[in-house]
Amino acid sequence: MGPDRPHDRFPVREFRAWFFDAFDRYGIIILAGFLAVYPALFAGLNQSIRLAEDADWEGLAEALATLRGFVPSTPLMIQILIYAYFGIAFNILLGNAGMISLGHSAFFGVGGYTVGLMHSWFKPDTGVPRWMTDTFVRLPLEISLISALVVSALVALAIGKLASAKRGVYFAMLTLALSQVFYYAAQTFDTITGGTDGRGGLANMRLGSLDLRVGIMDATVTYYFIFIVAGIATALIWQILRSPFGQVLRAVRENETRARNCGYDTNRVRLCAFILSGTFSGLAGALAIIYGESVPIENIHFVTSGQVVIITLFGGAGTFLGPAVGSFIYWYLRQLMSTEFVKYLAIFQYWEMWVGGIFILIVLFVPAGILGAIHNWTMEFRLRRALELGGRRDEAGRGVTVPQDVPAATRRQDTDARS
Amino acid sequence: MPVLEARRLSKHFGGLIAVNRVDYRVEPGELRSIIGPNGAGKTTFFNMIAGDLPATSGQVIFKGQDVTKLSTFQRSHKGLGRTYQITNIFPRLTVLENVRIAAQSRKTTFNMWTAVPRHRELLDKAEEIVERIRLADKRHHLAGTLAHGEQRYLEIGITLATDPELLLLDEPTAGMSPEESRQTAEFIRTLANPLTVVLVEHDMEIVMGISDRITVLHNGEVLAEGTVDEIRADTDVRRVYLRD
């Protein structure tokens, strides 16, 4: 190294600067592109195994089959996608408005039940008016997804009205209690919800406008359907969070008293955030039942709320895509432990214990979450680089003032409003 | 017409009477101060005017309108802005964002379909205020990393961004060095007229230097009110302060 021989080595720092910028700018596009071709990649792997078997290359076939055990299957990716989106919807509250809801299973479950009930009710001879069943036969999934949005918005309004006026732990406890009301309701009215068996028999769900069948028989189609719907919803959330309203959310998170003093009706802002988050979560719940073709009662149980909290904190509540990273880690590890690791060590069948252990480690040592830590690391790197490029620390030594001729990407220095 | 008027304003905390039937009038463009020993009810009185605490009895009239029943954010929209004794900012937003978000409250709360950078006029206004509170070269620093005195200025900047007509400053020089305090006093002087400013202060020197009129609170009641010279000469005030 040394300033005297600057060209001797590979320019590590330049490369890192370039990499971080690319990660910031194109990360989301690369991720979306990867997700868009994923089923093809997985199908390609399956195809290669078959070809290798046909050609009697046993060694290769075996190696590829072992590899397949470590690659998430398309159904697992469906689960990962849904929870990634669910986490992002949940994070409108946790990461942005600073509200810790422990009741998001209510929306997730209600969204699922709405779709489930529509598909068992809106059939001829169930007492539903003819024009309704006729419309439904033509556009079943479209109508039930929209209904899920409406119903979960109403549930969010009801829970939000009661809970969002409270703060901190009281808010968390109220959302938990109110969501459990829905769980017990689902358990009690088992003629409608199927009780602990879940609401099954949802075969033949179709997207009427495209005449597409989705469900357990068509993993790839289901994957793409969920990818597109969740993708659009995620884009909407992203827009909301970068809007003036998103900025108000962060102001309320940072200092509610000050926000109110600035003239914001913080109670209404909190309620509005809650309804938004609940509605988007309801859509996640509706998407979650499509592949399995049934609504398990676990979807409305508290455990689901816990899962989404864990997923969000895994990835980092301070970042937009953190929950997506968290969802991948959570489901992938869970799958890996219960199908692959368990072959070597029986104790891995208790995957909850291991995931719990990892969760503790992350909370203790990487409190910003995986993506949050990467983000902070990027920021620190930029700060150091800004110093190298001629920025100077201010007297208090807390920040860096950077001259205007430094490249724009590096000039972003220590300003991170999100983490 | 007075900008602000308190009519027989009282606050009881259980059996404790923190503020007892205080009558108070502020004319437009005035720089007024409220002083008094610890526990005199200064901050409580302030909180009732700004809406942070509901009054037990009495009225707060702002620009001829009864605002006693209005909440803080509604009063903010009427033109009442305040700062706190303990610095109250958005620590993990940048200096510029702190001011920008305050300016935004005059425009929109629930706008979800545009991007923040699109609202150029808010950013311009924030830049102008950041310039005014002398934090321009730290505009991109996180507010929580600023020095104490700078945070106090930022809080005033946040309040200014909401276009207040009446500025309520609760001990703006708290925790500042004598030199900083003197500078801050001058700065506050420049704010008064067209704005109306009411400040609560502990530091007698600051108050004496810049105020048009001073009100002395003692045990929740108005002990004396008058110009700087009148207050200096007041025997009651001297007795209270000497004993303190």
C-alpha cells in the first residue's frame, strides 16, 4: 500500500466503493431479476439431474441431487416471497412508525379466511344471489383478493381504533390481545372456518381474467402470480414510505411530542399507518393460502405474529428490504435443518430451538439485522473514504464536512435517516 | 388586539395548585419574558398555552379565538410554536430533514403518492432556515450528533419552519456557556417583530438584556409585571429572588 506506490495492487478500496454504490443502486433490480427467473433455474437443475441419470453419469446425478437438497425449491420460494412481502408490510409499523405490533396474525389470517370463505360460499345453491356467483365464477381470485383487502382494512380499522391510541408496550399488548380474539373466533365458529382442521377444499382457484389455474398443481404459475402481486404491493409500500407521509411516520417514530408540536395529528397518522400495514398484511395472508389450497388456523394464531417480528428483526427493521432477507434466512434455515442437517444429526429436527438461538445471537451481536449491518458498514466505509478524499471532521469530531468536488456518491457521508 | 391572552388560567395537580388564576396579555411584536424561582409554575403555564397540558380552569385566547380546548397540533396550525426546556428534536433525522418535516406540516400530512424530493419549495424553505440558525455546513448531519447548543438552535429552527406568529421558548439558553447564552439572546432579539416571542428563563441577565416586558411568577401567581427597570426596582421581586 502506501501513498508512494498507489498502482501496485488491486485497488481494493475503489472496488469496494464501486461495489457498494452498485449494491445501493441496482441491488433491488438484481434481486427482482433473480426472483423472476428462479423457477427456471430450479427446473434447469431438475432437468440436469434427469439428463445425468439418463446418460448413466451416476456420480454427477448424485452430486446434483445432493446440491438440490440445499437449493430452495419453488414451493419454498413461494413461502419466502410471501413472508418477505408480509415482513415489508409489517415493517411500515416497526421500522418506520416505530410501532411494535404483536397482532399481525389477525390480518394475515383474516385475509386468508376471506379468500377461503369466498371460494366455498360463492357457488350455486349456497343461497348467494345468482349475479354474485356468476361474477365470481368469471373472476374468482380477483374478487376474493380485493375482498381480502377490504376485510383486512376493516379489521385493521377496528383494532387500530382501539390500539393505536396507546403507546409502547400497551400498544403491543393490545394488538396481541385483540388478534387473539380473532383466533378464538376462528376456533369457535368451526362450521365456517373449519376450526383447527383449517378451511380446506379450495381446489381449482383460478385467475379469471387470464384463465390461469393456480394452486398446488401449478407451483410455477402460482410462484409467478404471487411474485407479481406481491411485487406490485411492495412497490406501492415503497412509494408510500418515500412520500411526505412516509417522512411523517419517521418523524413520529423519532419524537412524537415534537411531531405533534409541528402540527401533525399523530394519533391519526398512527392509525393510518396501522390500517395501511394491516391491509397489505391481509393481502399477504390471502396470497399465502393459494399454493396450499387451504387456510390453516395457525395463520391467525399468535405464532404467525411472532414469525413476522423475527423475520423483520433478522433482516433489519431499519432497511426496506431487510424483511425479505430475514424471510429467506428464516425459511431456508428451517427447511435445511429439518430435511438436510437432520440426516447427520437428529437434534436438528428441533429447528425452532436453532432458529431461536440464532435469533438471540442476532439481537445481541447484530442488533441492526443482517441487511442493516451491511448498510451501516457501507456508511462507515463511505465516511472513512470521505475523510481520505479531503473531508474534515468538525470540531466536535462527530461528523464530517466534505468538500463539494468529491464524487456525489461519496458525499452522502454520515446521513442515514433509516437505520 | 393582543396576540395571546390568558384569562384566570389555573392548573391543579391533585391538591397542588401549580398555576393560580393567572391573567396574561401579549401584544403583537413584543418580546416578553416570564421569570420566577424553581417551582413557580412557569413551565406549567407554558404547557397550558401550547396545549401540552389541559387547563384546570380559565381560558387561553389566541388572536381573539378561544383555543383552550384545542390540542397541540391544532394550536400549531393556528400559529403557536414552542420549544422545550429539554431539547426536543428528531435525533436520527438530518438537520435539514428536521426542519423540512416541520415545514411540511403546513402543506400535507397524508400525501402518499409523491416523492419527498419533489417538494422543492419545502427544501428551499428548510435550507433558508438552516442558514438562519447557522447550521448550513452541518445540514446533512444527524441531529443527534450535534453539540448541545446547536441542538437548541435546531429546535428553534424546527419551530420557525411552522410559520408561527407566536414563539414560545422554554429556557432557550439552558445548558449553554455564558458566551453562547449572550449570542442566543441576540438571536432571539432578531426574531421578535414581526414575530411575537415569549420566553421562560432562569438566567436573569439574559432576560434583562432583551425583554420588552417581564412577568415574575411566584407560587403560581403573578408577583409583578413591568418593564426591565420596573422589575429591577420592585421590592417584592427582590425579596423573592434574594431568599431564593
